[in-house]
Amino acid sequence: MRCAAIRQCGTSQGSRFVQFRILGPLEVRSAEGTVEIRGVKRRALLAALLLHPGQVVSVNRLVETLWEEAPRSAASNIRTYVADLRASLGALRVVSHSSGYLIRVEPGELDLLLFETLADKGRQAAKDGDAPAAAITLERAAGLWRGEPLAGMELGAWAQARITLLDDLRWGVLSALVEAEMALGRYEELIVRLRRMLEERPLCERTWAQLMVALYHLGRKAEALVAFAQAREILTRELGLEPCPELREVQRGILAGRKALPWSSHHYTPPPSPATPPGRPLPHGVAGGAGAGVASRAGVASGGGGASAAAGGASGDSGGGRRACHLSPVVAGLVGRAAELGEITGALTRPPGAPGGAAVVALSGSPGAGKTVLLLRAAHELAPRFADGRLDQVLCGSTAHPKPVSAVLAEFLCSLGVPPRRQPAGVEDRAALYRSLLAGRRVLIVLDDVEDGAQLRPLLPGPGACRVLAAGRTRLTSLDGVRPVRVGPLAEESAIELLGDLIGDDRADREPGEVRRIAAACAGLPLALWIAGTRLAVRPSWPLARLAERLADESVRLKELAIGELSVQAAFAAGYAKLSPLARRVSWLAGSLPPEQPVVLPGSPDGVVAELVQANLLVPVEGGYRLDDLFRLYVRGRAETGEPPDRPHPGGRPTAVGAAVGSRGEADGDA
């Protein structure tokens, strides 16, 4: 009889190949179709065994799983149920032991074991930095789930604890899958997945952070900050807790325009770039290998800075490593810059000697003018014209610690195939090798946050097909052949359009007068507009008049134009710190004049006017000059807090005519 049963089941173990699916409602299938397991208790017994495949489950655990209040015949009933399972699944499928029972499953029969195998492989691929393999494997693992494990079954606390653990494992796989897909730049597809995950677990801070990061990399910075506000509201309402430090750090990183954010794809290493870029072979004696080659358009590293740059040109981190692409991808938020964009792309696509053509275009503007986002948009539009790729760097010129030229050249040389051990030590020798490697190639060199001409000069290629697109706060007038493009305040209608993009056109249309008041208070400065719009976007219940009234008070306007670590005041403080002591005194005196009164500058010390004009803080107007509107409030605030000039001004206090510090002709000649 036993031998007949074994022959009927078709395997040496006395059991046929069966698929057990418990990652969702319980299903049992064989080659003939669905295997019916009749009876609630029999199904519960099978479920309890499948939750621990290949392991002995004690009779006591099985009783606890099957009954809230066990009958006296519980052990006998379990023996009956086991016999029924053997009849349905094979004589040797369920094995008896002295303390209980175990179920045997072959490879590929149980979805739970396949899930655990794929999850382990996916996590290992992630540890190895192989994002494509991790994404494919983890996607397969997640795809095995059809719903809540053993949905619809009433199981005891012991089994429910195991189900809870499995659900946590599934969640970990989903989170790791999101991180792998982030490393591959699949942000658009992730948004829906992450929102569904948050519907399931609204208190999961990691998932909120991943949603914020994904939105940020798509240029949807305001939505990312709205997500933070939603997370904070849920956490405080449900738990009485503030967001964790890591989630707050993501918010601060978004506000500051950082490239690297917590809970991003930071542990994935970028794939090595081609050994030699298109164009021409490397010179004799220069080593190639992994990491060599001009950073191509497809290899531009994603990161922060974009949306904040849309507002104010915040540069973010310069980063490090062998890849030279450190700027953000193109982002949303470019409004009212069509003329400047056309001038940039036109100049860099014409021969330098042709009318309007230039080998170097340098953007400049006051702090917060939106230079970086214009730079990025122009770079992306120009990219198809540069077959040999792009070299990008952020030079940190507006900070207290600009990036050394030698370090920038070292990274560029690495991207061009020269390992550090083969690079010369001096700046001049590195620059000479850099120019020789670029000769004969068509590469776009994009340099953000340039401090001055001295920092830019060694990074310029020699004559040829390469072009340079640079941006900084200072006008780079000391270099020959540079096409300057000033990035000034936005026109009123463009400022209103940017606010509408941030808060939603419907909301803006309901209070058009208040939108106009807010735009006017921001003086066309994209950083100020972005901060104002984001403050409103994260507070959808605020009437626009509330912020408009606050901004109308000049004494607190700069304090209101701040969100998180990002503020107009901080941007101007960095620019002010770069001025010479005399230029600071001049700006301090000029700031005390009424805004409508031109600053007339007779008899100034040489160069002070040029310094302020080159820094884009003093603007030539009819009859004299004027300070940038918000910078005037900044220097006035410093005066009102008691900061005096270093010494009395040679021309005395500003008069009704203006501040005596310079001549119009000097500034025009130098700046």
C-alpha cells in the first residue's frame, strides 16, 4: 500500500511537485491545477508548517495556531489533519517527529523561500554597488507578493508574529529597491511607488525621505518640502514626535541645494566611464583604465543644487572622486531667462571669431540671481553639440574656502585618463597637460561658482573646439575673449509666473493682487521668490495676504525670506564678506540713502566702485548708481545693529545728493 502511494505521487519522496504560495492568500497548485485543501483547520495547519519550511513545528505551537481555546482532542485532531494533508500532497510531504511535524519543500516550490533567496542576492548586489543587478533582483523578490501573507486566515499569535516579520522583510526589500532605482536615476517611476508605500506605512520616515529625494532630483523642490511638512504633521499628530535627525537633514540638504542627501543612493558606486572618450587616443605614456575618459553627458551626476539654483544659484558641494561631473541635471524653475539662454547658446555654438561667437561665456549676478539653474539649462541644451562629453566642476568661489585650482585640475585629469600617480605636481604643469589632452576634442567645460579670473584662467583650454561656460557672483572682466552675460532680477511678470509655478496657478489666480505684492517685495530676486513661494506651498491654508503683509515691513523682510538653512540674508552675508573693507564702508553708507535716490559717487578712492559693480551689488542707473534692492536692506540692517564703518568716510556722511565715494567714469571703465 505504501509503495503504491509513492508510485502514485511520482517522486522518490512520495510527494509530487507542488507550488505553495503563502505571500498572499494561501494557494496550492500542481501540474494538474489547483490542489484543494478543504477545511479551515487543515488550511491553518498547512499554513503554520509552511511559515517554517523544513523545520519541526511543535504540537503545542500548532495547537496555539489552530485554536484560541484548544479542545481535549486537539492532538488527536492534528494527527487527523496531517493524514488528510498527506493524502492531498503526498505521503512523505509532512513528516512526523517526536515533538511535532515538518513539511518538506523542494527548491522552487515555496514562494517564501524564493523571496528570501532573491532578497539575499539583491542585498548582496547592493553591498557590491551593482545597482542594475540589485534593482532587477529586488524587483523579482517584491513581485512575488500578492498581498498580506495568508490573507483571510485566522491564525494564532505565534503565526501572526512570523507574518509580521515577513512583512518587515518585504518592506526592507521595497526600500532597498527604491534606493537601487534611485542610483539608476529612475525618479519619475519611483514617485507612484513611494506614495503607495506611504499609504501603507505613513509613519515610515525613511520612505518620506526617499520621496523627498526623488522629487528633489526631478527638480520638484517645492513638492519635496511639502512632503516634509506632511511627514512632520503626521508624526506630531500620531506620535507627538518631531521628524528624526536624518529626515530633517534631508530637508536641510534640499534647502541648501546639496548634491548628496541622506537616504539617497549614496553607497552605490558609479560605473566606470569608458577608458578613452571619443575624439582621439590618449598621448603616449598616459595611463587609461577604469574611471578614465571625459565624463559624458549620460554620466552627469545627479544631485542637489538644481532647485535651489533655480531660486538663487546655490552651488552645493563640489564633491570628489574620479568623475568630473558634479553639477545637477537640468531642473525645473527657469522662468524669464529666454533672452539670456539664447545669448549663451548662440555664443558658444558660433566660431569665436564670428559675430556673437565666443570660446568662453561667463554668467554673473548678485547672490540669489539664479545663475546656476541658467548655467545648467544652457549646458544641457548645448550637450548634443559636444560629442566628446562634458567636464563639470563647482569651484565654491562664494564660500570661505574656494576649491584650489590644483585640485580641480587633478580631478579633470583623472576624468581624462591620467591617474593621480602620473600627474605632475604643479598647477602650471597640470594645466599644460590638461590643455594637451583637450586639444583635438570637442568638450564642454562647465564651471559653477567661480571666484574670479585668477581661479578660472588655468582651467581654460587652448585654442580649438572646446568651449567654457562659467558662472559666478563676480563679473570676469579681467580675461580676454570672455563673453559676459549678466543675470539680473526677473521682470515683474516673470516673477509672478515663478510664484504661480511654486504655489499653483489656481491659488495665485484667487489672489492676484497679493501675488503681485509678494513679487514686488522680492525685488525680482529668484532666491527670494523661491523662498516665498515655498513657504506658501508648504502652508496651503495660509492666505497670501498673510505673507504679503509680513514682507511689506522692510525691517523684517529679510528675516521672512528664509526657510530652513536657506535665506536671502545668508546669501548676501557671503557676498558682503568677500568685499574689501573700503567697499563694505561704501555699501554701508549707500544703504542709508532712500531707495529711490541715486547714489552719486564723486571723489572716491580708485577701484571701489568697480569692485561693487563687478560684484553685482551696485547697479549703474541714470544719474548714478543704486544698490541691489534687497542688498540695501541687508547693509541697512547691519548699520541698525550698530556695525560702524572701519573709519570715517573721507567725504563725510552721505548727503541729500548721495555718497561721496567715486566717479561714474571709473566704474564704467573697470566694470
